[in-house]
Amino acid sequence: AVVSTQSTGELPPWKAASKRQPRPNWMKGLPSRGSLASVEEHLPDLVVRILGISETCPPRRYNNMEQILAQEIRDEGAEWTDYDSDELVVKFRIADSIFDSLIRETVAVFSAIENK
């Protein structure tokens, strides 16, 4: 039995009309087809429109906290890269460790001599 789709108004699957997807809002104003140069030409306007910014927005003003932090970074920057005191502490720790090791070794030698 042949089923008729004519009465329901539907097209058979092999004759289905291609459904063209509408373009998203952010693509409006861009050429549908074209060269890379034409897309590059429209790209800055597209980015501005998507991000919702205007090219005439004033430069950002820094608040007080940012200015204070920036000043502290400039003032204390030299302290962060000054390793002289750290170097001195490490040298003393190594020297103390060597000295303790020598004392223990000396005590062990004298103990061995005394036990003989």
C-alpha cells in the first residue's frame, strides 16, 4: 500500500526542503560569504558589539587602593630581590652544621680511644 503524504501537507523524506538556519544576532552585518580580508575588516566592529563596549569609553581611573598597592610594590621591590641577608643565614647554618658534625666526630674518636 502506498501511503500518501499529499493529504497531510507534508513532503516525503526524500523531498524534504532544506531548512536554512537563521544567522545568530552577533553575525548580523557580516558578509555571509567572502574572503578573509572582508571578515578581518568587520572583525573589530563585531568584537566591540559582542562585548558591549564603545570605542569612545574613557580610560579607566585607578582607585586609591590600586595606587597604594602600586606604590608599595615600587618601594618594597628592592627588598624582595635582596638576597644578602638570606645568603648570610644559609652560610651560618651550613657552618653550624659542619661544626656540629666535627664535634660529634671528635667526641666519637675520643670515646673510642678512652675505651681501648
